[in-house]
Amino acid sequence: MASLFRDRTLGHSKRDSFSSSSSTTTAATTASPSSATSRFTPTITPTALSPLPSPFGDLTPTLSDSDLRSSAYEIFLSANRSSSSRPLTYISNSNHTSSPTNSSTNGNSGATLQKSLTSAAASKMKKALGLRSSSSRRSSDSNNPVAGGKTKRPVTIGELMRVQMRVSEASDSRIRRGLLRISAGQVGRRTESMVLPLELLQQFKASDFTDQEEYEAWQKRNLRMLEAGLLLHPHMPLEKANTAAQRLRQIIHAALDRPIETGRNNESMQVLRTTVMALASRTSDGAVLESCHWADGIPLNLRLYEMLLEACFDINDESSIVEEVDELMELIKKTWGILGLNQMLHNLCFTWVLFNRYVATGQVEIDLLYAADSQLSEVAKDAKMTKDPVYSKILSSTLTAMLGWAEKRLLAYHETFDSGNIDSMQSIVSVGVLSAKILVEDISNEYRRRRKNEVDVALSRIDTYIRSSLRTAFAQRMEKADSSRRAARNQPNPLPVLAILAKDVGELAIKEKDMFSPILKIWHPFAAGVAVATLHACYGNELKQFISGITELTPDAVQILRAADKLEKDLVQIAVEDSVDSDDGGKAIIREMPPYEAEGAIANLVKVWIKTRLDRLKEWVDRNLQQEVWNPRANQEGCAPSAVEVLRIVDETLEAFFQLPIPMHPALLPDLVTGLDKCLQYYVTKAKSGCGSRNMYIPTMPALTRCTTGTKFQWKKKEKLITSQKRNPQVATVNGDSSFGLPQLCVRINSLHKIRMELEVLEKRIITLLRNSESAHVEDFSNGLGKKFELTPASCIEAVQQLSEGAAYKIVFHDLSHVLWDSLYVGDPSSSRIEPFLQELEHNLTVVADTVHERVRTRIIADVMRASFDGFLLVLLAGGPTRAFSAQDSQIIEDDFRSLKDLFWANGDGLPDDVIDKFSTTARNVLPLFRADTDSLIERFRRLTLEAYGSSAKSRLPLPPTSGQWNPTEPNTLLRVLCYRNDEAATKFLKKTYNLPKKL
């Protein structure tokens, strides 16, 4: 180690020092051949490196790589100044050049050189990392006149380091001279106990440099190093109120404008020293430190150490590590004390430097990749041994950078690798997988909380690489196939694109199996199976899209299906061979490859055929129902022509389906029947649309009134009298439209009834057609699933019910409103009885009987009866201010209601007695109230109201709400009878209870 410093000249003047100009170098070499080796300059211009961004973090932008390299070299020399058993000595340049021991003619000079620099074949580190020696590299480069020429080499390790760090002889001599001065003034003081930039600033003045500009640049660099190490990236976090830090910022800021005086006893220098030492000696507990912290803060220390490790690469061959790396590394490691590093951080930094150099030099020297991969294994061991959060953070950023670079290539490895560079793939995969494993297994807190056997990181990453790369490669082959198709456009019978693509995908699978899978199988036992499963899925997606766009089996479709069938068999064969040793025999991989054989493709085409027919049928329904007039005379059965036609179309569609030359009629029949079922249901929905419902025709309930006939009652306060009942505005939307008249509604009902009945015929025909089909089997008839219409029958029943009820209430409350709502019992009940209403109602019932099919006729007439009873009660209990009744009118009311019932009984030829009794129950219960005397009605009303509202009704009877559900025990029904009771007792009660007027 003493040779590191022993052979350096320390005493020559600035004029004799090495400069960057070629003239100076040439002159020095010519003047002293014996010293030429110590004035070594590269004979080959280094290639421009393109390294990755440093993962260690950003430093101040004022410190360049050159600044860091210079400071790193100073730290290197400082750390190794006591590596010799004797201290640094100062030897003049003149003595060095004339010394007999350095003469080229001296017989001992060769031995001295051999002792100073290790033999080229002796690097244990290079052997351990799998790096070739320079001798083997030189032999491989012997045809290169530049690389094969003789170059002057340094004679000592120290000289080698200077050359590798690109430090001039003048700078090197000045640093050594400064270190001698520091040693002389501080004998026995350890290197770690001083702040090197501070000590160097104190040793030199402007006169020690070539010019003032060089001195100022040197001073600024050291000040910025102090700023970086003590302020920007300190070993310990700085308190905001630290006065020393504030003072140092002021000094540095001032010095950047005007250089400071740096003499030993200078006052400004003393202030700087006091400030720097106060910051460098900080501890968390106030204890006295034996060492100073100025270059051991992250990331400054890592970037400086990175510069030192970069010096291990030959300056004349950027991708080669020098043969003397063992000795060089031994000396570099002596900086750990100053930089605050340890073996783990060294392993991590060295791994990054090797990897980054491989990337920066164009990825041509695969030995560097092998070495980085080998060194990463050491990092993996370190990661398992420590949970230091600082180390983990650095480790994470470094591995993330390496993983990102590796995955950029591995996620599309078909683009990255070929037969020329396939040798590097295994190491790149290893780097990527190992980086991912460390990041997940040793750094991720989430992973630690789970059982480690739940995640196989390596398997997962390789699986991702395979699938991503194959998808990318497939997309490229697809583009190529499309280009081939366009090129052959004018040739007879050119192959379809998917047929070409099937052939290309088969070739891609073979390449994957032969070239890439053997490498990936190291980490993933079923690499080839995953690959072909991915290709199978990619091609399957394209095939599926193609088939969805055609409606029949064209020649192109046949070619594509045959090519797809062959490709699938080839892919499945590779998957089976790859999985032969697996526990499940490859079932997991095969499950990823759902078949797309020709039969399945044909089935999909038939489904397209079915969909097209169903879409056309639905469009036909829309178009024809818009034009349908629902004329009762258009068909002998009283049905609409569209209903007959839609049934015919359904029958023809079933016939055409069973004529298709396909082997899977039973399997696809449910799709067809379900679709036809939905189309018929759609017809039913459209047929009943807009025809109205019960609630659409019932008038809005008027407010309670107290009145007698012939009066004009004015409500108190802001209440308004409703003198006439307006009809529901929705009624106007169908009024006057002939397609919604009673005969037309009857035709709609007949049409839906016919559809329901014909479904049974269609279902029997389906069974007959299926029996005649060659593809049918016995088990196809074991159940009725897929052969029956499930939706339409229920829809028809519901629609007939809605239409029947709607027609009934339309007749009573809309068509006959003038003889019921507007006339019945208006004024004097005895002169406005029910006969006009019965006459017109009978006419409408005749229309229904003549038009509607006999199997639904009774239902419609029953609905008309129910609507009539509802209308009759509505007139009595909510008929508005034009109606009033006395107890004597009850007989008239009961007689009229009996006449209404008799109309529907029709002397026994009409509705059954039980049906009439069922629907007349409410009226039979309410009508006796009109016969009861007023006092009993009032008493019953009070009692029922008190029962309903409890103690809150004792002081004042509340107004009961209108429910519309008439009942003799319901307060609102009783109140309405009282409101329409034309006598004094009712008037007084209503006036007193609800402030209704006595006189009207």
C-alpha cells in the first residue's frame, strides 16, 4: 500500500504540473521518458456514456459530476494517507526524474513496477464476478489497431487511481501537498476527525493555483461540498433554528460573490472553522464525537462513493474493469469511515455501478451484466438480514430503477432479443426477478403481513413477461399478415388475413418454445404453456370478432376456420408437452384455452343468423303496429291482420331454422325460441300501449261540499267551489282516435287471445320439426326447456286483463259520462234517474258481445259491470254540488241500482249470480245509509271518528281523509252521505262541526 504514495512526485512547481492540454502532456513525456508512465493520458477517447438516472437521489445542481469526482478523489487520498507504515514524504520533481531507482535503464525498475501493479491474471474479484481478464480482451481486440497498440500504463496503484479519476498531476500534487501540511500540523489526528474541505481551504491560497479563476472555482467547489454535506444532506436532520447552519449559509452565499481569505490565522477562516465544526460535531445526545460528519449524509455519500467505484472501469475501455481492481477496491473501501458506509451499502452501490455501466456502454459487454447479477445475489442476502429503514429506502429506489429498465425489455422480449443477443436474456431476467423478489419479499410491509407462501414473486413476474411479450408479438404478426393480404390483393383467391395470421402465430409459438421457453423455464415451470395459452387467447379474440361480422359460411370463413383449427391443435400440443410433468397434467393451462373449433364457430354463425331474423321481426312489429287500424271486419276471427301475420312469420322462421345444414339444432333451438318469445312479447306490449287503464278514466275526486240543488255555494276564506268535474286530461289523448274506440279495443283483445292460443300449436310444431332433425337425440325430448314460450302467455293474460279493464272504465266514465256523471241525479233525483245510462250501456255491451271472442267475452262484461257499480257509487258519494238527497230518495236509488244489476243478469242469460253478487257487495252495503235518518248517521259518524282518532277527537271532530274505499263503517263515507243529505239536522251538524254554512 505504501507504493500508492511512494512513487508520486509532490514537490514540482505549478509550471511543471500536468495540464489538460496535449502540448503539456507531450512535452512532459518527451522530457523524461522514464517518467512517462506517471504522466499517463488515455490514448483512446472514452465513448459517450448514456447512464441511467442515479437512484440515490438528487444533490444540489451546483455540484457537477466533475466536482463530485474531484472531492471523491480528495477523500480517497485522505483516507489512504496513513495506509503506509511511514508518513507521506515530499520528494522534489527534480529528484524524482534523476533518481537512479526511477531510471528506465536501472535493472531493478522492472521488479519495482511488478510490485507496484498486480499481474493481469491475479484479480480474484474479477474471477468471482465472472469478468474476463484484460489479456483475453486484448487478444480478442488484436485486429483493432488502436486497441491493440501499446499504451503507457501507470506504475503504481495510486497513479492508476489518479488516471482513472481523470485528475491532473498538478491537482494530485497539490492535494498531496495539502495532506502533508495537514498531517504535519495535526500529528496523530485520525482522518475521520477532520472536515477535509475545511482543512484544504485553510492550506491553500490563490498563489497555489495557475490563475485566480482556477483558485476561485476550487474554493467554490469546497464550499459547496460543505453546503451539501452539512446543510443540504447532513448526517443528522438540522433544526430550523440552528444558528450555525444559518451562519454557514451566509458565509457560503457571500463567498460565491467574493472569495474569502483562507489563511491559517485569518479571522474569516476562524469563523468558518468554528461554524463548520459546530455542525459536523452534532450529536443527538450531546456526547463528544471522535469523528466529524460532513460527507456521510445520504445521498451525498452514495454519490461520492459511486464516483470512486466508477474508477474501477478502464478509462480506455469503458466496459472493462481494470485488472488491479482488487487492490483498488481495497483502498476505496478505506473511505467508508469518512463516508459512513458499510459492506451492505457497498454491495448495493457496486451492484448499481456494474449494472449502470452495462447499460451506459450500449449493453455490449455481457460480463458486466453477469457481474451485476452475481452482486445482486449478495444484496438479496443483505436485504434479508436487516430492516434498517434508511437502507431499505436506498435499496428500494435502486432496485426500482434496475427493475424498470429490465422490465422495459422483458415485457416485450420478442422485440428485445434474437439469436444474436439471446445470451444476455437469462441475466436480465435474473436481475428483474431478483429485484422484484427483494422489493416484494424483503421491503414490502404488506407482504410481510401475509404468509409468504401465498405469493410466488418469480412465477408471477415471468408470467407477466410472457403474456405481455406474446401479446405485443401477436400484434406485430397481425399487422404483418394484414400487409401480406394487401400485397396479394390482385392475386386470384388470396388468403384471408386470419388464415395468414394463424400460420404466423404457429411459427411464433415454435420460436417461443425453442428459444425463449428454455430460459424462462428456470423460473416458471410452464413457460411454454403460458405462452401458447396467451397466443391462443389473442388469436381467439380476433377470430371471434371476425365471426361476429359475418352472417353465413362463406369460402373465406371456411379457410379461416380450418386454419384456426390447425393452429389450435398445434398450440394445445405444445401446452400438453410442456405440462406433462405437472401435478394436474396441464389442466390449468388447458383451461386457459377455451376451444374455438369449427363446430363452435358455426354455432356462433347460426346465432348471428337467429339474431338477424329476430331483429327483422322486431322491426316488422314496430312498422306494422304503427299502421294497424284494428278493424273488426278485417278478419273473420275478429283479429288484426298483424296478429295473423306475426304468427305466420314465427312459423316460417322455425321452418327455416330446421332447414339449416348444421349439426346442433337441439343446442341452438332454445336461443331461437327464447328470441321469438321475446318478439311476441314485444308485439303484445306494443298492442296494449296507449290504450289506457282504469285509473286513467276515473274522474278526480271533488272536494267535500254542503249543498242543495239550485244553489250557488261560495266557499269561505280562499277555498273555491268546484261547480263541475273536469275529466282526466289523459283521456283527451285517446279521445277521437279511432284506433282506441271500443270496437278497436275489442279487436286488440281478440288478437292477443289468438296469439296465446296459437302458442300451443307452435310448441307442438317445434317438437315435430325436432323429431325430423338428424341431429336430435332421445335426451333432447326429455324435457320441455327451450321448446316452450315462457314469456308471451303471461304477457297476453296481463295485456287482456289491462285492455278489458281499461275498455270497461272508458265506456262508463268516458263514453257514457254525459248520461252518468253529467246527468244522473242532478237536481231532483226523481226526474234524472238511471234509464238513459242503462240504454246506452246496453248498446255498448251489444258491441262487446258481437266483437269479442266468446272465451274472453264474460271477462270484459264483468269489468264493465264493476266499472258501472263504481260509477254509480261515485255519483252518490262524490257527485259534486249539483246533487243532494233526502231519506225518501233512497228508494229511487235502490230501484235504479237493481235495474243496473238486472241489465247484467239479463234474465239469466247474462253474468252468473255469484259474479254479480261479488262485484255489487260494496254498493249493497253503502246504499242503506241513504235510507237511515240523519241523527243516526251523525251518531254513527261521531262514534267511528272517535274510535279512529281516540282522545284527540273529543274537543273537535277531525275531518277524515278520503280513501275512495267506500264502506258503511268508514267515517269519510258517512260524512259524504251527510254532506249530500238535504235536511236541517245535517246542515246544523256540518255547520257546527266543520263551519259549513246553514243557508246555501
